[in-house]
Amino acid sequence: MKTILVIDDDTMSLDIIVEHFEQSDYDLITFSDSSEAFQFLQNTTKKIDAVLLDVVMENVSGFEILKYIRINENRFGSIPVIMISAGTMDNGRRKAFELRATDYLLKPFDEKDLSKIIDDYLGSST
């Protein structure tokens, strides 16, 4: 079973993602608190296959978490990190790709788009 780490301080978005993948073969690890998620990443030995990551969060930003994942590629490999943003800031998208985000999804997102992105990077599991 492949594991997706989902970090989003918007609990409504988090609930939508969890509900969407409920019937899939993916194991979801979710965090609504970016500090807790960052601490998890620093301490985990669990294999993470993909990350869905909100851009703007209190405490630790999505960019900081993305940077940490990419700096520690020896631990995480080149896992797909899909950034999720409610904003339409072009510079946010640009910064995400400069930090080597794999993809970028705007909120509100269509669940079919979310499935397609995950399936493209991990293979179909739903």
C-alpha cells in the first residue's frame, strides 16, 4: 500500500481529500498543523510515496516543508510533492517549482483532477 502524506491547515480541504481517498488503496497520513507535520517528517522512518502540501499555513509554510523534503532527498527520495494553494499568485507557483515541487493544484480543486495527478505519479489505486 502506498502512503500519501497530506498537510493542510484548512480542515475542510483536508476532509475532502480524506473522503476522496477513503475507498482507495492508499494509506493517508494527515496533518492540519504544519509544525506537527514538520516534526513528523524530521522523525519518521515510514516510507512516504507522495505529499499533498498546502502552500500557506501558520507556523511552518508549505515552501519550508518542501525545501526540507528536497534537501533530505537521501531520506525521502525524489517523492512527488503536489502543492495545493487557494491563491492564484503566479510567484507562489513559480517559487514552488523553483523548490522542485512536482505539481501545483489550485483550490477549490476538482476531485477528478486530484485523482489524475496522484494516479499519474503513483499509478492507479482507486
